[in-house]
Amino acid sequence: MQIGKYQLEEINAGSLSLDGGAMFGVVPKTLWQRSNPADELNRVALKTRSLLVRSESKIILVDTGIGNNWDEKFCRIYGVEEQNLELISSLKENGIAREDVTDVLLTHLHFDHTGGSVIFSNGKYEPAFPNAKYHVQKRHFELAINPTEKDKASFIKDRFNPLIENNMLKFIDGEAEFDDNISFVVSNGHTNSMQLVKVSDGTKTLLYSADLFPFASHIPLPYIMAYDINPLITLSDKKRILSKAIEEEWILFFEHDPEIVAATVSQNLHGYGIDKVFEVLPE
Ligand SMILES: [Zn+2]
């Protein structure tokens, strides 16, 4: 898919399983299990889907997925493969080596979004993209290094500390523009200062919606994750972004949906819902 000077491609960066109740908050299982069937441990399947955004001069990766080199207990809890190299192999299929990536835009530093930012080599974690700058919101970083008791299980420091130690982290302050086609939309519901990535040329817009709409089934307003630190802010951000997305015909990109890569949205008497579904990015 082409937007402005950028070519966009989905990148498979792995998968995990999370508790279905936590993924859907107050919505009862009788409703969510229709779109997201649970396994015998009541977990639902998630993809970690990155977005590759490339022009002649830049190779940009949005989020880095679950990553690899997880221990046995972690793999058991989250249904993760210990050695998951899907991010690197998916990039390779697109002709991209780790050294080629110029920028990594991290929506936030939860382990399923920044896990692949590092690789385990010679007994320690090192930046996976040695020539890249990694961009994250400053206020989000401050929470990540000093999380609350509610969200500290989501921040695993060896998945982002090597970026600090190697001086590769660049801080963004609020809803800034990255360049004339890429800008950041900040949401404070899921965590402090999560940055959604908007790619637009003024006519065509794609929003990488991160954990504001992890699955296509999170479009209806009451579907809000129990992980969120400020669910009422998530609610008002969903309204703000959905009305804009309808007005300007945005394509929403889903990082975690097991099947649906992206969709447009619509509104009727019952509220917001999916309009057009894409199982691969449209041309
Ligand atoms: Zn998250």
C-alpha cells in the first residue's frame, strides 16, 4: 500500500495468548467468544504485527512484536515460542536486513510491543537494529522506568534498557510530526502517552492503532481492556478517533488481531462497527 512517499507492508512479528477476560474488560465472555474463541485456559490468540514504512531514504518499523529468548515460565503463561525469529525473517522476506532499519517508532514499551527491539547475543541483550533511532514518548518512558504495581508486569526492562545504554532512544513530546507523511496521535488510556502512528498524504490515511484497538472486535465503545490504567480516557479517545476515522475514511491497522490486518469503520444506530475488512493491506 502506498501513502505519500511511503510504501507500507505488514510484518509478522510473532504471537501470544492473553486472558480473554482481561482483553475485553467488562464485556461478558458470552459476547466476546463469538469473535475471539478462548482456549482451555480461557486465553485468546493475539498476533504481534509490526508495520514496515519505507521510502527511498528511510526504512521505518512501527513496533517490534514479542521478540525472542523468553524463559520457559513466560512461554507457558503467554503461549509464546521461546525462539521466535519471525520479525527478522519477515523483514528478510521483504529484502530488509537488521542493519537497514533507520527508525523504530515504538507505540509504548509493553513487552509485546518492544520485545523485538533487542536480540540476545553473547549472553546479553543488544539493540536488534544497530543503525536505527528508536522513538518513544518522553512521558511514557518515565512511567516505563517507574511503573505502578498495576502495570509493572507489562514492562520488562531488558527489552528496552539496551536502547538507553547505547544512546539510541529519542524522546518525543506529545502529538508531534515525524515528517510530512507521519505523525503521532497520543492516547493516555491504555498507559501514559501511548503514541499511535498516523501515515497520511492528505487523501489516504492509515492509523496504526496499537492498544487502543488491539483487535477489530474492540471497535464498539464498551470493549476496553482491563489492562488499561484509565479506561474512561480510552473511551473518550475511542470516540474522538472513530469519528475522525469515519469522517476522513481512515484505515485502522490492528496490531493484535489474529486474522484482520486492517479495516475501515462505520456508525449506525447501534454504535460504531467495522465497515470494510482487510486480511492483507489493500493496494
Ligand atoms: Zn500495551
